[in-house]
Amino acid sequence: MEYKIVNLVASSSLGAGLDLYNLATAIPEVEYEPEQFPGAILKMAEPKVSLLLFKNGNIIISGASCEKDIKTAIKKATKIISEVQKGAVFKERISYKIVNLVATSNLNKQIDLFNAAVTLDNIEYEPEQFPGAIVRLFNPKLTMLLFKNGKLICAGAKSEEDIVKGLNKLKKVLAGQKDTSPKEEKEEKAPKAKKAKK
């Protein structure tokens, strides 16, 4: 199954304390409202990502579409901060950890979400609240939003390997589910309904 990463979230540490007030005063792209949130937000146009900056030097990068964006964003952020906070000494090699990968994919078939929710485990479907079904997988630990047109959103992955495993598991979970459009499925449902009544 093909998939597209739409959001990559990573955490890191610059290794030096940050003066958030001064950064917000000197850098137009930094928003800082300590009474609402303890961190400052640095929004970048290229790559198009947002960085949460904390006083202890910890940062969270979100909105990246690939790991290259994360590396570029960290380099740019340290350069921008160094120009304002002259005395800051950052780590020479700043590592990061991916904490969440969000991807989209498509099963390329119609899904009977009501039937899936009734017959399968770990699926929540409340159409009056949300048009998609929520599928929870435990190994890898993922949450998937599944829509009746077959499109889905996969969240909670720590690596692309998790996404691939999760999509393959979902296909197996839905193996009993067939395309809702063919007439053959309606014919197959009849004997199953009779068995359930016995």
C-alpha cells in the first residue's frame, strides 16, 4: 500500500537555556505568550514547520514532511537564536527523536464502516459524531481514522516501518470486509444472517 507522510513530529534539545522573552522581542517569527503557554512558537516558511521552544532548551518540531526538514529546521533555529542570544553555546551535534508520524493512505475500495464496527474488535464508529471509524492497533501502537471511501489517516507511528506494519495489519483486519458495491457481497451476507439467527 502506498502512503504519504503529511506530518512528522520530533523532539530535541539544543543543550542551552533559552531567553524566550528576548527571542520573541527580537524575532518577528516568534510568538510568546507565557500566560497562555510556557513555550514560544517559532514559525518557519522554509521548511514550513513550527518549533516549540522551551526555556530549558528543549524543542518540538512539527509539520515536517520528511526528516530532512527536521534537520534543516534545527540548523536554522540555532542560527537565528545565536544571532539574538550571543552567549548561547549549543551542542555541536543536535540529535532528535521522532515522536509521531502522521500519514495518509487509500484502500481503494468502499468500506462498510457499520458492519466493520459490529463484527471487528477495536473499532469505534459513531457517525453522528464523526464520519470516520477509529481503528486502534496495539503492535505497533497506532490510531487510524478510516472513512467509507477507503481513505485513511494513520497517526502515532514512531517510524515508517510502523506505518507499513500498521497498514498491512489493517488490511488483514478488514480481510472479512469486501467492497460494498458488488452484488456478490449481498448474496454472501444472506447465509451469514441465517447462521446468526440459529
